[in-house]
Amino acid sequence: MSDQPLLVHTRTELADALAPARSSGQRVGFVPTMGALHQGHASLMRVAREHVHDGPVVVSIFVNPTQFAAGEDLDRYPRTLDADLELCAAAGVDVLFAPTTDEMYPAPGVITVDPGPAAEILEGASRPTHFRGVLTVVAKLFGLVRPDVAVFGEKDYQQLALITAMAADLCTGVEIVGAETVREPDGLALSSRNRYLGPERRRRAVALSQALYAAQRAAPYGLDAAWANARAELRSAHGVDLDYLEILSPDLTELPAEPEPGTPARILIAARVGTTRLIDNMPLTLGAATAREPSGGGDPTSEKE
Ligand code: PAF
């Protein structure tokens, strides 16, 4: 059986837990989470371990109220501390920091991190206060944990991009590492919110990753083909209410009007399946647009006689 991580709830306990590592000059790795941990989180913990070797890996579990707007799922967000402890133990985590809201926000927050215009697109278009809350709590957690390296999932790609920019712009000295999305065998990206889906909606939710894979298959034929293939896949999906489907540069700026063959891009999707809002994304490498334009959104990768 793996050793349990040291569970701490206060800033002082956290500082005490990390004091030996700091005085011996060990690197500290950090994986911030909101709990309801799954194998996607376990993979972030393994990546953190690779970056710090014998140094401590710290995981935080804090369902941060400031990144939820009124009417979002703050109250019903799953809280599963006992199971989370087991997962952290199996992943070799050293310290689990699970603060209360008062511990993180002892006074009403006046100073917040402005995420800038990149937080107004994609997720930010329908959740205008979300990234201010995310960046503010991550900045506070960085101040408390003072990690050398922090690992975030590519699954929340816009979040990863904004945290990477914040870490650099605010001179935090924290190296930000992105870790690949972990998927179910049918392609569904692992997410704490998947547990809201009943069996029928779980089956429908696979449409998100199928649309992204369809775009990847068509990307060698150019941007329009990738786009049309993803749209065609979604047209045949039932019970999936699309919020956005965007193809952007990897840094989330607009692609050039006529991308060169080989241009890297990112396709990002958000959709509601029942009452659950899911997001996903994948990398694309755009090829040259050819004469084989997809007709009616058909799959340009399928050879038709
Ligand atoms: O991705 C998450 O779980 C949260 O947004 C984070 C980064 C832990 C901040 O609360």
C-alpha cells in the first residue's frame, strides 16, 4: 500500500510541511486542483514527480468560489476528499493542501488578477468572470506553495495558456508545464464533471471528441476541410447543444487568412450535454487546401468510388 500524503488545511501547516524541502534546496512540484480527482489528475501528478525527482509533490484541493458565477455548479461540484486522498497516495503525492474558503480568502478579495483580452473569447465569452477567479486563486496558491514547477492539463487549454502568460508576466519564477489530456477508450476526455452524466448522456458526450478527431483527420486537406468535417460530425450528434467550435493558433490568436501547409492550430469545443457543460480541444497540423473540398461537410478522408 502506498504512503498517504500529509494532509494539511492551513497556511501554517503547509509552510511547516515544506520547510525541510526548502532548507535542503529540493525542488517543489505543484498540481492545483478542485478535487474529484481522476486518472487525468494522476497523470499531472506523475508529470510533476518527473520534474522534481526526490523533491515534494504538493496537490491542492480547493473548490474556488471566485471562478464560479451565480447559477453555475459551485454547490453541486463533487467533493470526494477520502477518494482523492487514496488517488494522491497511489500517485506518490507528498503533501495534500485542502484549505477552507476562509483560509484562502480571509478577507473579501479586493486585489485580483486581470486576465486581459485573451480571457474574453471561448470560455470567457459565456463566463466573463471565470478566468479572473482562476488566475487570482492560482496566484494566491503559488504564493503559498512557492513551487518551482506547476502542472496543468491541456484539457483546460485556455486556462493553461492564461496561467502560462500570468506566470511569465508577473515574474512568478514558476515553470508551467502542460500535460496531455487523458481520454476514455472511446475518446471522451476525463473530467470531474463527467460524473454528472447518466449513461445516455455519457454516450452522447463522446460527440465532442469525435468532432475533434474528425477535424484532425481532415486537417491535412486544409482549414476549411477540418472545419467542415468537425461540423458534419456534430450535425449527426443528438442531445449535444454546441456553445462554440473554434480553430485558432496554438496561442489562441486568429489564424492567418490563408495558413501555410504545416501551420499548427488548435481546435476547441464547448457544448452542453443535458445540464452538464463539457469542453475539449486537440492540436491540428493544417495541410494544403486541395481540390478535394468536402462536399456538404462530407469526410474528405473517406475514399468514395
Ligand atoms: O483547473 C482547475 O481545477 C481549477 O481551475 C484550478 C486551476 C485548480 C484553479 O481553481
